[in-house]
Amino acid sequence: MSSTLLLLPADATAQPISVRVDAHGHVLAQDALNAQRAPTTQTVLVVPGVDVHLRWLALPGRSIAQSLAAARLQLAEHLAGDAQALHVVIADQAQSDGTRLVAAVDGAVMRQWLDRAAELGVVPDAVVPDCLLLAAAPPDQPPTLLHWDGRWLLRGTRIACSLEPQLAQVLVASLPIAPMLPPGPDPMHAIAQFARHAATAPINLRQQGFAASTPQREGLRPRTLAWLLALLVLSPVLVMVAQSLRYDIGAQLLQRRSAQLMGPSGMPYGADKTRQAGAPQSAFATQLAAVFAAVDAVPGAELDALAYQPQGPLRVTLLHGDAAQLERFTAQLGRAGWQLRAGAGQPRDDRLATSLELEPPR
């Protein structure tokens, strides 16, 4: 079976390039959209990396929602504009040092890419930045560098970007091991690189609100849903599944509530002061890791909200079943040197919601 790559140029008025690739990453044909349709395993939309911010971050958290909330807070310190307008995706695989690749792109830009593909009759299974379809050079080797679409694409250890040639030359000159500068534009060479690495791309932007529809999702009709609801009521096993889904939904609510805690500029309150003071980014990640570890140590407890101020305490809301669970949470942080101030617990469904101010060890 083969796959199809649709290469979108940065210029929205330019014609995209489509290629068909075999299972071994070899180009079988170009202009695959106009050629006779052949069975394919997937369609990959290759988008301009210049519009995607790529960074490797340490992300504490026991759920995707918590990790995404932590990623947004860290990205806000590096990006201008509204961080909440960004579509943020985290790679499935962690690096050897525990960091994960995080991709951020403006949600409107992501929608434009999908619309451009739809105009050509393409519904992609995956969306990947072009600079991530190069060979990943090991740490003791220079990064991979090539010319594509008027820019230089660069991929190495914990670095991947698409830059204007002048800016890329400045970056290359600052690297410990500088690669050889690419020759003139060679589209065929670049396309061959993309084809070779399309199957092993480290991240797929087509997730969350931009996830591809599955046949299973589209095939659920009201009558089918009614049968599933009846089975859910009758089967204890499915009731357990429903409870698990409830916690997943709770995690999504946590992500949205964390987003509401961001400042009007899309950055955490006080983030500008943090940058001016030069506070290390790793301090916040370490604090989050300690809080999430304390939550993990209390079965049934759940973090409902979190507010971060560089010059003040962490403010969190903990959902817990009883006073004993709250005591276990506070005791774990207390042993690590944290100072805690807890408010009165408020009933929340069948649990208690307690607001706490947490002062990390100095």
C-alpha cells in the first residue's frame, strides 16, 4: 500500500504539490491527485514549518489535559500574542532526558491549511510541519539542512525550524556543530527527504479539535446510542467505563479552567516580570511536578484549578473525598518543605473542593 503527501507552500496562492509514496518511503509518482487514484494507507498534509513553533519542554502531569495546561503556561513566556488562540500538540514519545516535543500553531492558520486541502478534495489523516520530515541527526552530528519553498529547513537534536536563508545562516553559525550550507533549491531532493521520513514523523497536528473523523464516530446513530445507553445502565463493567470517561471530561474542564486563568495578553499573570527578572523556566516545571506528584499519591483526589504567579504562592483547588485525603495531600507537600494554607472545603457533587495557597521551598 502507498500513502499520499500533499505539500502546501507558504504562499497560499501557489499550487500545492502531491506525491504518492510507497511503504519504503520511495516516491512513486508526482501530481498524485490528478493521476489515477490508487489505494492508500493514509494522506499526510505537509505544512510550512515557519508557522509552527516547536520546542522541547519538561511537562509534569498525570494526564494529557494537565500536560497541555503546563505547556501553554511555558509557551506563553516565549510567544507574543494570545496563547489561548494557539493549537497545542504534545508528542507521544518523550526524549531520553524526559522532555517532549511541543508544537504550537495559530488555530486560524491550522483551519486555513485544512480548508486548502479540502478545496483539492483531500481530507488528511495527519498534518506535519515540513521541518520535521528531515533526518533527525544524532547529538554528535551536524543538523540536517536543506532548501525548500524559499526557506532553509533545519532539524537536529532538540531543534527543528523553517527560516529565511539570512536568519538561518545566523543560527547555523551559532551551532556547536555547523552543517554544510545547502546548495541551490532542489525540490526533488527535498521531496525525497519528506517521503523517506513521512511515516516516522514525531508529531501530528491533527488532534483535539482538529482530529480527523473516524468511521466509528460518524456511524453512531440515535438508535445505536439508545442501545449503548441501555447497555450502560445494565452492565456494571460499562458503568466503570462511564466513570472513567467522567474523569477524562473532568481533565478537559481543568484544561479550560487553566486557560481562563491566563492574563488578557494570553500570558500568565506576572509572566512579564518573570522574564525581566530572568527567573529560570525550570523552577515552574519543578513546582508543578511536586504538586502533581502529591495529587498522584492520593487515590481519588483530583486537581480542579491552578493559578501561577511568579512572585506569589501557587493557588490550587483540590477535589477530594474527605478530610483524610486532604491531609495526605498537604502532608506530602509539607514533608518536602512547602508552606500551605487551606481554605474551607465546599461541597462539589459527592466530594469536597478545597482551595489552597502553596508556598514552595525557598
